[in-house]
Amino acid sequence: MPRLSLCMIGRDNEPIIRRCLESVVPWVDEIIFVDTGSVDRTAEIAAELGACIYHFPWCDDFSAARNVSVEHATGDWLFWMDTDDTLPAESGQRLRALADGSHAPQTLAYSAQVQCLGRFDGEMTVVDHVKLFRNLPDLRFEFRIHEQLLPSIRRLGGEVERSDIVVLHHGSNLAGAEKQGKYDRDLRILMKELEERPDHPFALFNLGMTYSDMGEHEVALGYLRRSLGVSNPSDSQVGKAQALLVGCLCSLGQWDEALTECERALDYRPQDPELGFRRGIILHELRRLDEAEQQYLQVLHARGEAKFSSIDPGVVGHKLLHNLALVERDLGRWDVAEAVLRDSLVETPAYVPTRRALIETMLSTTLRPATIEREIERLAGHDGGADEAIALLVQLRALQGLVDEARDLAESGVAEHPDSKAVREARTRLLFECGPPEDAEQALLGTLEQDGPSAAALHNLSAIQLRMGKLNHALKACEASLVLRPDAAQTLQLHEEINRAMQLG
């Protein structure tokens, strides 16, 4: 019977290594663990669980460390995992059965679906990784970071088959200093990679992806364009690079160019769901609502047909339904929007943006206080939903005419959630609609200072200042709003009202 070896590397992973290894120990015959410089009990815990421990000094090269683990493995088939991965039991059974089964001679490896879990329900990216491969001397990892087996498989003329193995990756939701530290490390290693492989499309792609994740979209665009310029159209990263490039343009507000790039990419990949999803977003932003609706429906009806290398499954599921509902809402089809949002919540009932959108939709139609309050209670029970629930309850009380209660909720909400944009906006909206103009003006100025320029906030500030007779201030705020949203009909009308008031003196 073929032997199956688990090959791993790690350093200072004491809090998580036991969970990882205990999930995979029952399914493998051998564990090779290469420690790259731990000062904690990582290697000791791995040894307790049966691993053979080897040491390799860290040299900013994940492939070098992984290849040491491969060189020490004795199995016929090798399976690799990260220390922040776990293998569900059903996937362990599939892994064992696959390794023990028969294989076509040209099949050198199998891919697994790595589910990178986000912080909240409904947030996940699915990546196909080559995880199980034959123990051959010429099959080795390449690239310092985001290490790959595919290049050596291709040189050997081999093939990669898909498997139904799922690996859960728990390390995707870092925050704060820990997240910044990972970015710093990744950029350092990627720059070394680029020095060694000038203009390599994969190195350039990874730099673009990293800068995009960091929110540095202008820098990301440069690397992504360079990567696409030197890539073969069949390279595995090309589709993702095109989607990231379009996403960066959207983040920079360059919607027309984003549409051009997206449609150019779709000419080559007409069934690519992520590109189709992004085209829907762009068309919605450009107020081409009927086209946006058709684009989302096209992706929805085609879902399940394409095979992906790296994708957020929400773009063919709950996030697509969410966006489609917002288009229906803007088309005035409130009943359709509510029905689509409820369909989306069947897939991911704890996804906060969709629960919030459902409540907002209900608040904008026939008022059903008891039903809305039940939805708000559900929202409050979701991770990340408590402050959103307060903001929506403020709106509900205001619509019920309970202005004093709404004001008390808003003030206590701001005190309880001082960093919540949703609560601040609810308080500001309440003051704009029901409060003294002076208080509304101060709240809007505070919102703009804390959250940055917003077309809606600037419009409301302009309207309040017009009401207060501050015509020059109102004109300045209105024109700033139009810079951000030049075709907004209500803001253009407000601009005319301010000019008429100024002419009247």
C-alpha cells in the first residue's frame, strides 16, 4: 500500500500547531516537520504528535524550507499544509482514499480546495492549491513566497487532477500590527524575488496583489499592468490579475477605465465570474441599472460552470444576490429587492451587510415596525452587527415619530460604539431631519473630518448651510459634492437653489 507523508514547515506556532497536526495525524503514515527557528515549543509539540523534526535556518525563502521537508519524506505521495490549516475529517478520509487509489501515469499531483476563512460569516476566499503530489526528485517548490509546484510539474509533462479535498485556512483574518508585519515580510521577500527574477509575471502579480490588499491601489496598478504585459494568456494568475486591476481602478473611482479594462478581459474570459461580478458593480455605479441587472443575472445563471483558481464564492452566491437586490431597489422594484435579499440570507443568514440592506429596504417601504424590530434583533446577534442594529433602530424610531427616543438611542450608541461609522451616520441623519440646523451642521462637519469626503455628507451639509443662510459655505460644500458625484440630480438642483438665493441677495 502506498505510503503518505505530510510535509510541513513552521516557526513559533505553539498556539496552533497542535490543532493543525491533530486534524491530519489519523490520515498519514509519516509527518516531516521542518522548524525554521522557533524559540517556543512548536517543534516539541510536533514531536509529541509523532513528527520527525528537522531544523533549517530561515532565509526568506518558503520554497527552500519546504523542499527540505520534501527531501526527508519517504512516502510515495506527499501532502503539504500550513500550520494555520486544519483538515476536516471527511477530507482526511478522501485524502487517504486518494493516496491509496490508482492513478494515471501522467497524473503527478492533485489540487485541493483551500477555504480561507474570514472574520465574519459569509467572508471567505477559495483557492485551488496543488496539495498532494508524487515523491519524485524533480518535483520541487519554486518562488520565495507563494511557492508553487506547477512549474516543475509542467517541465515533467505531468498533469494535475482536481480532488474533493477541502483544507480550512484560519490565518486570513489578521489585524493591526500583526497584519502589517505580514505585509512588511511579504514585500521584503517579494522584492528579493523580483531582483532574482526581473520582470517575472508571477513575482509582479504577487506584488500587485499585496499592494492591492494594503489599499495602495496606484502602486498595485503598476505591478499588475507589468505582470499582464509579460504574461502568457494561459498563465494561472492572469484572470486574477485582471480582476484585481479592475478592482483597483474601481477603488480609485476610475469607473470608465475600469469598465474598459473589465470588458477587454471578458473578451478573453467571457465566463469568468469575478470579472462578470465586477462589471455588474461598475455598471451599477455608472447608473446603467438595466445592464447591471442583466450582468448579475448572467453570472447567477452560469454559476457552477466555471472552475476557479482563486475566488470569493460570494461573487457567484450571496454577494451577487445582495448586489442584484441593490440594483432592483434603485430601479424602484422594492418587493423584488426584498425577496432577493431574503434569498441571499438563506445562503448566509449571518452576513451583516445583507441583513442591514434588508432592514433598510423594509424601512423604505410600508412601515412594519414589529417585523423590522425582529430583523434588527437578528442583526444585533451577528458578529459585527451590534452597532448596525442601533443605527437602524434609530431610523425606525424616527420614522415612528419617536424622535426623543431616537435621539437618546443615537447618543448612547455613539458613546457605546465611538468608532462606528454606521451609528455616527444615523445620528447625523437624525439631526439633519429632525434637529436644530446648528447641531446638524456640527455633526456633518465631524463626520467629514472623521470619515473623509463623502458626496452625500457634503450634499447634506450644503443643504443645512443653505437653510441657515450661509450661502458661500453652502456653495463650497455643494461644489465639493459635485466633484465626487458630478451627475447627481438632487445636488445639481441644490446648486441651482443656492445660486438663485445668492442672486436674490
